[in-house]
Amino acid sequence: LIMSPAMWKWTCLVSHLLLSTTVSPLGRQQPPHPKRPFITFTGEQAEGNFNHLVVDERTGHIYLGAVNRIYKLSSDLKVLVTHETGPDDDNPKCYPPRIVQTCNEPLTPTNNINKMLLIDYKENRLIACGSLYQGICKLLRLDDLFKLGEPFHKKEHYLSGVNESGSVFGVIVSYSNMDDKLFIATAVDGKPEYFPTISSRKLTKNSEADGMFAYVFHDEFVASMIKIPSDTFTIIPDFDIYYIYGFSSGNFVYFLTLQPEMISPPGSTTKEQVYTSKLVRLCKEDTAFNSYVEVPIGCEKNGVEYRLLQAAYLSKAGAILARSLGVGPEDDILFTVFSKGQKRKMKSLDESALCIFVLKNINDRIKDRLQSCYRGEGTLDLAWLKVKDIPCSSALLTIDDNFCGLDMNAPLGVSSMVRGLPIFTEDRDRMTSVIAYVYKNHSLAFVGTKSGKLKK
């Protein structure tokens, strides 16, 4: 997202991060730099918490999603345009929203929390989705934040009923000769009948077109979506999938998730609920979602397990890191932050680790799993989606790196965890965010911490 030191300047400012003590190449701790005057920006209203930030890589302009506001800022944090998104009369129990049909629930003035902010470069517009009306989106012109469209009259236009700002993640897949796709992943907050947890939608050229956000494919039996079965909630009543990060690479779209599962501890006859971090992979061109695969990811150092994913970022290896990993400098590397343990999502421990994964290694593990399943070995091993174990079916076919699944042996889970390489641990000030890029053949990672420090 951010590749230059100049851009880093305002990223730190908007996040209100402070520079932390640095370590010299010889390992000696250096004194902190004297305080420098940072440019800052403060929202208009007390309730205007900042939720999301995206940067136009062509102009350097900053788009800030807040409560009831979308801001367009210059690179030195001057307000260029403001677009108001709320509050408005609403009730989260109204489905469909009261703007579509009368709702018997009491309506009260409700804040609009920005839940997703994406730049659609191809059509020069901003996609800003909020918490009002079951998660409808505005399409705003990048230049002046003029509203180009706000689809709200079909059920496909309600993307998420969750009100937290970190509950939705979107990835745009762009094409030169056809409409783009938007892959949407969201927590469903106990409402799987209304919201798929992952789906692919049409991004039409016309912002007011009837087909905007329609499923890429949908018939009576198959659709471009994954829904959490209601049976899953009988086993884990508070089941949900929390999407931490998403990206596209090669022929695939990926989401990094945190989700609960029931396990039997060694020597115990009863099951307990823990949280597991998993990577989800889908083919970009798979309209039926037969390519859905989940693989658990985690990290370990000195016998300590780090399993609760906090943040992630996709970068290139760069020549120096690539050499030590035995990969190419242009290979994709996932920088991830995990906190210790895996018991509770909402109570992460302060011990955390920064770990890296070579994306090719994860894809190789997935390919091995696909090949074994299509030899008829094992079960689909995706308990939350199938509820019970279903045996893999044998089929004679070649599975290469770009295999996109059939209407058998899908969706599929990988049972063995892919372990990342730990490169830094922090025991007291939990790491909560990460970004990385290559500078003069070196891979640089910037990590934000719970107390508001920035570690380089």
C-alpha cells in the first residue's frame, strides 16, 4: 500500500504513532531521537473515530473512513473534501432496511461506522461501506467525493450486518476487457441466512447499474458464495469467522482469518473452544467457489505457540531476504503478527511475534492436500462447513499449481498447520499492525504496537 518514506510520514501521523527506541547494527541500544513536530489531523466531531485509511498511489491523496464522515486529505493532512455518511434513523434488527420496507422495530438516530474503504482505480471511484442499513455502500468520485451511486434496493446490496469497523474485508480483482470483481469477506454475527461469509460480486462500470454488487454467479443450486450452515451454530453457538487481511496474488484471492473451533485436549474426554488462524484461498475465476481451501497457520519460537493472528501484510522478498529463504526476490512474502496462545480472541496476551511465510510454500502445501484428497485419502476435514467428516473421493486427473477444484472434494480443509518463520518477538507491548516493503534490496517491516509505538 505504502512504498515511499514520504508516504510513511503521514501514515504514522494519522495513526498517532510514536517512534520507539532503535537498535544499532551492533546490537547496542540507541537513545530515542528528540521529539519532532508531527503534522496531525483531528476529525470534526467527538464521535468521529477513524476506521480505515487508503492512499491513492497515483496522487498521494489520503482517504479516511470515519464515523459519519469520509475525508479526502492532501499528503500534508489538509482537508480537501468531506462527505457526510450519517447519522440516520435505523435499527440493526430491520432486515431488509427500513429504506426498503417498513420496519416494526423502533428507529433511533444511529451512527454510520465505516467498515470498508477501497479505491476502484479503473473507474476512478471510492467504495465506502458503512454500518447503516445492514451494510450498504456508497460509490464516490475520487476527485470531489460526489456520490455516483448508492445501491440499496436488493438483498445483494446489504453486505454485512456487523457494526464493528474491523468486520469486513474486500479485494478487487481487475480485468482489462470486462467488469471487475469484488471479493467480500465478513463476519456474520449469527445471521448466516442473510449474509454469506465470503462472496464475489460484480463491480459494474455504471455506479447506478442494477447489477452492482450482484453475485458473479447465482442459480437455484450454486452461487459465488460460502455460507455458514445453521448446524454449525448448534456445535459452536458463537461461531463466526473474523477476517484480518485479504489480497490477490497470481490466479488466487486469499483471506487471513481467525475462527473458533472445538478441540479435545490430550488426555481429556471433553472438548474445549479455542481460536485458530487460517488462510483461505479461492481461484479468481471460480464462480461456484469449488476451489475453497482452508489451511491453519501459526508460529512457534522457543517452545512458545503464537496462534492468534493480529495483522498481516503482503510484500516481495527482496534480494537479500530471498537469498536466505531460498526463493526469488519477486516472490510473495506474508508478514504476519500473532499473539501468544489461542484460547480467547478478545483477550490476546501481550506476548507477540512477527513471522514471515513464503506464499509459494503455503500453495505447495495446499497442492499436496488436493492431490492426496483426489487420490481418495482422508476426509474433507472442514468441520464448520460440512459439520461431519466426509470422505475424499478418488478421481484420475492432474492437479497443478493452478487447479481450481471440481464439484467434488470441496470445500476442503488442510489439517496440518503451516508454520511461519519467527523473526522478532515482543513480550510486553503487543504488536497489533504490520506493513513492509523492499528498499535497496532489503526487506523493511514497520510494526505498530498496543501502546502506540512504531518499530522499524
